[in-house]
Amino acid sequence: MTGGASNHVKSGGLRSIDPRPKLMLMVSASTACMLTGNIPHIAGILCVLILTLVVGGADMLVVLGRIRALLLLIAALFVIQTIFAGMDGLLLAAVLSLRLLVVVLAAAILLEGEIRDYLLALVQMKLPYELAFAVIVGLHFLPILRDEAVNIYCYMQLRGKDFKKLGIAKKLRAYSGLCLPILAGALRRAYETSIAMDLRGFRAMPGRTSMRRLSMRGTDVILTIFYPVIFIALGFIFVR
């Protein structure tokens, strides 16, 4: 059951864009920032991502709320790198921090859309459905695992375990006790998901149909070409 109509979200902005330009943005931005160590070049890529979020109508307060913990982690890594490597490591710390910021912001742009649309996009890009489905399921469960980790951490604190006062050896043992329940929960959830997929006849037929089909508009095609071109152009401008 396939429909020829476009399924763009009606809310406008980034959510109305086909998933494929956003996937291209993620891949091209991440690749470009990893291939260069030039700070102005990476900063230019970062500006393009921020401009995309602003022009796309994303609520920046919501975006910052989603990535707040990651921003704090990047800041902490920058400080640690600077302390241990001194001024010689300041440049490397800045490059690594900017690269992480690029990846985080590109991922934030991907969140401005429906997960199901990315599954359809990957399938229409000729990626095997099983692999595309595995990628989407993994993305779906990441926030759940994060919430589980926070809950278990709070439970351990309520039982009197103060992580800040523990030594390094005891802290490592405590974190292993934190990871084991998360791993057990992930394995249980994977087992339950596999049973649910079998009961619903996943891959019972050689082909799979969809009620709707993604179709790219002229704007989507332009954006798909625009992002890799602009990142390459920034490289020619700053890396000389």
C-alpha cells in the first residue's frame, strides 16, 4: 500500500523538510568537521547549523534543554584537556570541543522531525529495511536508557551512596553497579521487542509496503545539495 502524495508535516519549518536533507546535513557536517582541524572552518560549520535551527523555526530554549547535559560534558572535557595539557593543549581542546558541538547540534536538527519519516527515508535510499529498522529502534531507545540511568543513579543516592565522596576505586565499582541494571534492562527490552516483532509477523513476507511515501520538493533537493557545497566552500575560504 503506497501513496504517491507527499507527507510533509504541516507545522512548517524544519519539521516540514524531507528527512533526507537533514540526513545529508548530519553526514556532511560531521564529516567536514572531522576532516579539518581549522577552528574558523569548524566555527563556520557551527554557525550554519545554528542558522538552520533559527531560520527553521526551532525553539532554541527547547533545543538547549535537550542538549544541556551534553553541553556541560563538552565544557568539562575542554577544561580537563586544558588543565592536563596546559596551553599547548588549548588548541586541541578547542578543536575537539567544537567538533563535538557540531555533532550535537546536527543531531538536534535531526530531532526536529518524526522518527518514522527517517525510517521511510532510509528505506527509500535503498538501505535494507532490517538495518534501517535497527537504526531507528536504537535511536528510539536511547532516551529511555538515559532516563533509566538517571533513575538508577537517584535510587543509589537515596540509599546513601554519595558518589562525590567516594575514592576512584570505589567510584568505579559504584558505576559498574550502575551499568549492570541498565544493561540488564536493555537486554530485557530487546528480548521483549524481538517477541513483539515475531508476533506481528516482521519479515514474514519478502517485500514490505507502506501507507505513504516520501517525496522531495524543489526546496528539499536544493537543501540536499546546498549543505555539502557550503561546507566545502567554507573549507576553501578558511583553509588556505
